[in-house]
Amino acid sequence: LSAFTSGRDTLSAIKALNQRDDVEYAEPNYIRYATATPDDGLYRLQFHYADIRLPQAWDLSTGSSSVTVAVIDSGVFLNHDDLAGKLVSGYDFISDSSVSRDGDGIDSNPDDPGDSNQRGASSWHGTHVTGTIAAATDNQQGTAGAGWDTRVMPLRVLGLNGEGSTYDVLQAVRYAARLSNDSGTLPSSRADIINLSLGSSFRSSAEQDAFTAARNAGVIIVAAAGNSSTDELFYPASYDGVISVSATAPDDSLAYYSNFGSKIDVAAPGGDLRNDTNSDGQADGVLSTSVDDSSGTRQSAYTLQQGTSMATPHVAGVLALMKAVDPTLTPVEVDSLLSSGRITDDIGAAGRDNEFGHGLINALKAVQEANNLAGGGSVPQVPVLESDPDKLQFGSGSSLTLTLDNVNSEADDPAITTDVSEDWLAVSPTDVDSNGFGEYTVTVDRTDLVDGIYEGLVRFTPDTGNSLDVTVTMRVGDIIAITDSAPQYVLLEDSETAEIVAETLVNPDGSYAVTDVPTGSYRVVAGSDIDVDLFICQNGETCGGYPDSVTEEVVEVNGDVTDIDFVVSLISGIDVSDDGGLGILRANPSAAPGESEPADSNTEDVSDSKPVRSVGR
């Protein structure tokens, strides 16, 4: 436990007492705090939860184990450490054994074997979606889920290359709703919510009928709007009775890839891997559970991904919190709450608009409204503290301000006391009321500190309710240029075959030149190989692509091409990927240009009815 400033004298006295021969031992009488802040190690990187006020909602409800979200996707890595105890029985509805990668057709095992034949290239899409909804939370490891107690029903419909068929999807929908389906079986109880982070531009009357039947059975259905940055209708999100989710960037603008249009109902964080706007050392993707199979066996992992695929489970997770408070919540009631703006923040044009629908989902409002529908009394009327901003990041300055508020209008304002966790950190009231709500100034002192990144906490403690910790990060010293960290390799990947046709070593100043390149179409990627395993873009290594690691535009070469400039970023502790699109480069960095090893390429197609794809990017 960190010693707060007010306890330093006590700790000094305890140390002195422990030196005495007549004292057996002395130790602090620790103060325990009531708090709904999870202790998961990677939670601090899940900025996207604060964007929709999930931490404030958790003060009122952390969900219920009786609420189930069906994730219709690529399946789930059933043995993931951070999903233990969070899954109910599911099913594998992939009917074409040639794309299932598990050797058979439909069966009762929704375990995800990966959607690529190449090691390290699978997306683990369903596992990532599942973690956002219901990763094991407050278990001192990994990430947090939107619903601490929510359960997930994994239903597998996406196989090789992340593709599946509308027929398989509608069978999974019917199973989730406890309606007759090709499995010949039914779950013990139907799902409350269905999450569909997949789709295509094809419309199917049979699929619409399946969604209508599921909705009539009481299931709330949420789907991704698609990632083509277009107003083209995308299904199943555009079906009647389905909640269509667009994606926001960290600044609450529409994510550059997100679809938009007249069918959008609500928005949620989808991430933007091109930037690190909050300076936490990671790209601004959505962090969730994933898999690392680089060793040949599947291991629990965590990745940053982006897309409307990632936005959708935020909404499904919030709806699961609402169902925990009001088990009788219906699809019609959710529609009404969305259209009235009572569970969203209006971040676009006033009223409904074609980018964000009825606005950005707000978990706190959603739980409060569910409580109102349930007749009141389902959640405690306790103060809910909120800081604006919710974290402080010091660059070269030494002073920042924040505003503290009680955002639960149903609870009286408590009296506030403040503490800080580090000697270099201080907080003082600037303009507060008699209870301590208002503006505070937070200052840092870098005197005698060695270069590095420091992290501390400002704690606001009410005399009733949960305390609020505001994370403060501070940089001391200069940032070292990434090109100084390890040799960087630039590779040209044939856009048709995915074969690496040329590579070169980057100069110390960041410049590079690839010579003797055949005429063709290429993607340009780069990174380091610090473990010398002939793969770049793995944990602890740098990675990037032109013009960025998400877009990776095709470069046409039929002569000299210049100004192919882009940024590589460090992958630290977690894999930064775009649905598995990075971290899979396969090259021999010791070979001369043109002698690198080719990548495996997958050419199988899904031919069973119309195709759908996961929409993580």
C-alpha cells in the first residue's frame, strides 16, 4: 500500500518502534476504503470506459450473473484466464467444415481455433468483444469488463479469414433467443442481449425474420454499423429492431472509419490506433482480452483494436447493467430511452444526427433510468463522484486544475477530504463550496527526481459513498527517439500475395531506401526485431505501416517512389493490433533485400450464402 502524505509521520514512528527491543512489532492501522474502482492491472489503459462514464455507473451497479449477452462472432478462447467463470454454454454454428478450422460442422464447442492458418495472424475477434462485455473484473489481473457479473454466451459463426454466412448467423440468433434452430438444442435460458460485431452490405429477408422473432421473444439486439466510412446500409445493423452502433474517437468525434447515416441509433468508443492523444504510451485503441499463439499454442493475451466491432460491446455491456437493475427491461423501452436522449450524451448536432444517432451511450444515465423503470430502490442512492478531467497528465508544466462534482442528483452532497499518494504531488482547493465540490489545483514537484515516468493518485474521499481516485502521470526528462532503441526494418509486402519481396535497414536518422523493387503494388511496414525471432511487431518491439498502422495503403511502384514517411510506435506489454492485422510480419531481417521469407496466404472463400465479416476495422 502506498503511504499517503498524511500518514508519513505515523510510518516514521512505526519504523522507530520496530527498532526497540521491548516492541515485538509495530504496524499501521490501515484505513480501508469503499471503492468501485477495479484493481485489474491494465484497467488504467481502458480510457474508453471513462468516456461513457462506466466507473460512475459501477458505483450503482456492477451487473448480475443472471444477465447473459450472446456474442455471435468467431467464438471465444474458452480457457482465457480473464474469462474464467464468465461464460455460459454456447454453440458453434459454422456449417462449412472447410472454413471452420476445427475439422467439422456445427457442434456444441464454440472455442475459437483462430481465423488464420498462419501462426500469429488470427484476429481472436470474438474473444476481444467478449472481454469488453464481461472480462473478469476486480481480480487483480488483465482488463476489466463493462459488467463485472455479466455472463456471455459464445456463439461461433465466423471462421477462416473472419468470414461466415448469413444462414449461420440467423441460426445463432435463433439459438440465443431460445427458438428452434439447426442444432436441435436450446440453451437452458435465452440470452437477454445479442451482440453482433459483424456484417456486410447484403440484406437477407430470412435474417430480418430471425431478428424480428428474437426481438419478439424479448431479446435486445445490438450490431456494428460498419467501418467503410460511408452511409451505405450495413446489415444486420440496418435491420428493423436492431440497434445500430457507430464508433467515436477519443475526442468524441466520429471515428474516421465509422459508417454513418439514417440508421445509426447510438455511438460508443471504437478507438483510433493512429494516435496516443492521452499520452499513456499506447495507441488509442480499445483494450480487451485476446490470444497469443506465436509459440504454437494459445495463451491468454490482451490487444488494442479499433472499429465499430469494438464500439458495439460497450453498448451491449451497458444494456446488461440496465437489465441487472431492471430484469423486465424490454427492447421497446430501450428504443424509447435512446430516442428520448435519456441514456446518451448529445455530442453531435442537436438531437438525433446521422453520425452519432441519439448520442454517445452514457452508462451512469442508463443505470439510473433502468432504476426509474424498476420503480426505484433497486440501486442505492449514494453520491457518485466525478472529476473533469478524469485523469491528469503533466508534460513539461507543473500545475493543472480539475473540477469535482457529485453527478448523482438523487443523493445529497457529502463532505469531501483529499489526499495524495506521493511526495512530489500536491492538491489544494481553488474554488470549492462548503462540502468540497468545485475546482482544485494539482501541482507536481520534479526536484531531485531521476528521469522517468511517474504515476500517483489524488484521492477524494466522501463521508458517505465511494472514494474517487484521479490518476496523475508526470514525465521527468526527455523522451528518447524511438530510432535509438533498436534497429528498424522496412519491408515491402505484395498487396496480392502478402509475400515480402524486399526489405532494408533504417538509417539512424530515420531515413531508408529500398532498391531494385519490381513493378507492383505493395504495402510498406516497419518495426524492430529485438528478440531476433525473424518476426517484427511483437510485444516489446516497434511497429508501424504507411501511412499509419491501421490504413496501410497500397503503394503503386512503376518507378522511383519517395516521401513514404510514417511513424513506428513501441508495443509495450500488450499487442497493438487492428483485428490481428499487425504483429504478423514474417521476414528474415538478416537477409539481403529480396531474400526474405514469403508469408502464408489464405485464398479460401466462404461460398455458403451471402458473406459477413467481423467489422473490427
